[in-house]
Amino acid sequence: MKAEELIALTEERVRTELASNGSGHDWYHVDRVRKTALFIAKSEGNGDLLIVELAALLHDIADHKYHNGDEEIGFKTAEEFLSELNVDKSTIIHITKIIQEISFKGAGVRTLMSTVEGKIVQDADRLDAIGAIGIARTFAYGGHKNRPMYDPNIKPVCHTSFAAYKVSTAPTINHFYEKLLMLKDLMNTKTGKAIAEKRHNILTEFLSNFYQEWDGTDYQSE
């Protein structure tokens, strides 16, 4: 099967799987990750572009967050799909390994990628979690889970296991401290680091404005 046909079939499958997702993990998230990953790969002059594109497209095909915390369903779903298309075994192993390793698993949990392509896709996925769109996605997910925006009495937690991180029900603002603000320093590539720097600043500016409005100091100082 030609690469173009394989990509087209993968796009179709992912669009179908994520059509009803309104929590920020939809087709448009996947498409942004795909575009960013290809940009990083080309900028770095590194990585197999087909592996990068397929892994980016399939990285959220069955996210554990929507399947009762099942950590295996994502890579198994991708493996089954690629096998049905008769993709060669080594490519399938490479892509499913990326899907297994890509997720953030808690502030105290190391999540290193085994391959260059994995590092690229992980950077692209994490970049979509920060900046203006990252903020929007964070609150979309928080609303999906019926979480409060903010509770000053509930402090952020440094999760030391994926099990603890997965079951957290903390307010949405806590997620900035438990994950998003850390991502800038966890980028794997030079290109990812450069993009993350700008998007990180958007996060910190947003939080500053949020607290000012929460406390009413934005208008009291005028």
C-alpha cells in the first residue's frame, strides 16, 4: 500500500473514532499534532516522516481517559488497525511503542521516549497542551469531567505515579501546576523548545490575569 493511501485511511479512521469528542481530544487536536510533528521533524532534519505522521494520527485513537483508565487500549487499537492494513511488523511495533510511551504520567514520573520519532511526536502533543489552545483544551476537559475551575483550598499535587495522576479530580487550574507549566522544560527537540517558550509565556500571563480577576484586583487598582 502506498504511503498516501495509508495516511488517508488512517485519517478516516481517526476522524470516525473522535467525531463525538468535545473535550479537547478531538480530530482537530490530532491534526494539529500531526502538522506540528511534521514541522518539527523537517526543521530538525531528523526522523522517518511516515512513522511520525502515522504515530501522530494514531496517538489518541483510544485514550485511556475515555476507556476506564485502560492503559493498553490505545496501542492495541492502533496495532489492530495497522495490522488490518497489512503494515509491516517493524513499523507497527515502532508506532505502538510511541503510543505506549507518549503520555504525561505525573510530575514525579519519568516519561522518556525510545526513538527520535517518538520524541518528535511527544513534543508536538505537548505543545498542543500549552499556549492559547492548550488553555482552551484544559477547560474543555475540566468541564467534560464536571470539575470546578478553581478552588483556592485545594492545592496542586506532585503525582508520583501514573495511577494517582489518572484518578485526580482536582480543579482545572491545578492542572496548570501539575502538568502544563512543566512541559516547556520537558521538550525533546530544539524546535519544540523554541515553540514551547512562547506558549509557556501565554500560560503564565493567563494565570496572572486569572488570579487578578478572581481576587478583583484587576479593577481595584485602577
